[in-house]
Amino acid sequence: MFQNRPTTEVLRARLFTGLGVFAGLLTFGTAGYMIIEQWSFFDALFMTVTTVTTVGYREVRPLDTEGRIFTIFLVLFGVGTAFYLLTTFVAFVIEGDLGAALGLTRMKSRIEQLSDHYILCGFGRVGEEIAREFADRGLPFVVVENNPDTTPHAVQSGYLLVEGDATSDEILEQAGVRRAKVLLAASDSDSGNTYITLTAKALNPDIFVVARAGKRESESRAVRAGANRVISPYVLSGRRMALSAIQPNMVDFIETLAIRNADQILAEMEISGSSGLIGLHVGNVLECSERLTVLGLQRANGDLLVGPRPEESLGEGDRLMVVGPEDDVSDIARRIGLRAQSAEHA
């Protein structure tokens, strides 16, 4: 967000450089007056400070020609050094502590305005990829992280950030957990993800939680804690590598569905009581568009039918996974009253 402005480290280095030059100038001026005018140390220091800062007090003692020439050069160098030091100090305050405070205030205000957003707990290797995907799709999300090594990168990327422990009620409240739609527990710790899930579900029982699990034995614990989905990156990677070796074309097909494309859109739509489809069949949906394909039907009880037959009936709470031209999907959603739960370009 502030890539065109000097960083706090750069400003701090400039400030220390300015202080060093200013101290050197005071030493030089004091020594000069003591040698040229034969003044005492205090008189020479007082004269140097009033000259460099352009305060304008009277001369400590009358100056001879050599002293006046020395004062001219001292004023020329001193005013420039003092001005550089002052501007650097002001920039350090504004861009540093004050800038950070103003930035946090603006960020807090933006988070408070969010609703039906995503909360990403953990900004490690996995969390960073999740955040990049959300940003590419234009989804509203908040990152929760307490690692000082990674939080600056999240801010520089322009992501909304809440710094703190995601297992804390207060931190999740700051991220808007009661208004959020989905929470992703993606920290590097399986036990941490379990506690995050417990905390989120206690604050918002209706929130959909996706938890990361590094070990197989952690999956059941995350489910018991209330996670709606448990994802193991290592299991998924292993399955994908095996599938790439056995059926590489299938992997390309799945990759195509997962990547945004201008021609096709992949959508998951819920059959609600107001949809008018309860008791009808999958074939009735297909009749709305010849270019629409129904990939799957998930029953309200969680059973998933891949490539359902046209005669499969639809019930309240069922979810349809369809793919087709974006205009067709949007038109069907409007005509039959379906609520698009999520839409992604395939």
C-alpha cells in the first residue's frame, strides 16, 4: 500500500545520519570559535547552537573578521543540516508511528464495514496462496496473523490485516467473525487450527469453517471441533501427483475447472424453499439452457452424486454444481430463484 513512500527503516537511517552530521557540525563550530576567537567551551557552544539554529540571539562577544567569515560558512552549512534533520524527523513521525496509527484506524474501519466476508487465519506458505487466490477473484477477506515476520508482507500486498492470536475471542471479533461467511484455519499448527475452529464456532455457530490438517489424526479432531471441511495439503498433493502419473489429461481438466476463464463459469447453487424447484428434476434445470452442464448434486444430508441423472429429484437444501457460460448461469439463477452460493470462473 505504501510502496512509493520511504520505509520506516530508511527514514530511521536518514534520521541517524542527520543527527550525526548535526553533532559533527556542533563540534566543528565549537572548536572553530574556541580556536579563532579564543572563547571558552560554553561560549563557543552557545554561539554555535544559536548560529546553526538561526535563533538570532546577539553575539556572545564581538567577532573579528576571521570569526565573521567562519560564522558565514557555519550558517550556510548549519541551516541546510538543521532543515534536513527537521524534515526527516517529521517524515519519520508521520510515516512511522503516526502513519501506522492512522493506517490501523483506516483498516479497522474497512473491516467493520465488511459482511459475508472470509477470514483467513494464518499467513504462511499456504495462507499466502489462499490470500492471492481470494484477491484474484475479488473476494472480501481479512487476514489474521501474529507473526511479525509475515505481517508486513500482508500489509504491503494490500490485504486487510488483524494482528494477533486467532484463538482469541477479541481478535476474531476484530476480524468480524459474527458477520463473516467463511473462516479458514490455515496456520502451520494442527492444534492451533483446532482451537481456532472451536473459538470461531463458539462466536458464530453458523460460520462455515475450513481447517488445515497436516496429520491424518488431526482431521478427526478438527471435525469434532466443528470444522465443516478439513483439508490436508500433503494428502491433496500426493493424490494429485499420483493422478498426474496415471491420468494426466484428467488433471488438466480439473485444472481448467479451477482456473478463471472468460468463457465458462463454475457455480454452486442452493435449492431453497423459494426456488420453485423442490420436487422437480435435474432435467428441468437442463431445459433452461442447452449449454449448461450439471456436474454434481449434493443432497441436504451430505451425499454427493457426480453427474446426476436427469430424473434425479431436487429437494430443499440440495446443492447443484453447474458449469456453463456466465450469462446462462446468471440467467438461470434469476429465473428459477436460485441463490448462487459461490461463482468462480472455470
